[in-house]
Amino acid sequence: MLKYIGGSILIKILQITFSIIALMFLIYEMFSRNFAVQPLVIFFLGLALLMMGIRELQQERKITGGLLIVVFLLSLFVSIKSVLLN
């Protein structure tokens, strides 16, 4: 059975979910050549990185977790900026 370690299972499930959503948008984008969904791809990949960062912080890997959260913030900025420009 899965061992519950301080919400780590939920964070892992969210990370996988956000990654699958981003992959679905990427597949749609690839076949339809509709690049209007690119901000959504960046946003959901950023959320997956946020979940990875939180897991790293829970495992006491502060530098890696901090860097992943900074990359999430950067991807959030990029996705919001690209939505506003279109």
C-alpha cells in the first residue's frame, strides 16, 4: 500500500495530474497547429514544477525546492504575460 508521508502522496498526484493536463494540451497543439493554448501548457507545467518544489522542501532539499518554486513563478509570469499580449 501507499505510505502517507505528510501530504506527499497528494502532492505527487497533483504533480502527475498537472503534467498529464499539460501533455494533453501539447498533443492538441501539435495536431491542430493552434498555438493559442501555449500559455496553458506553460501554466500547467509551472504548476507541476510547484508541486515538485513543495515535495523537495518537504524532503529538506531547500535549494532545489527554492529553485523549482522560482521557476514556477517565472512560468506563471510568462503565461500571464502571453495571455495579456494576445
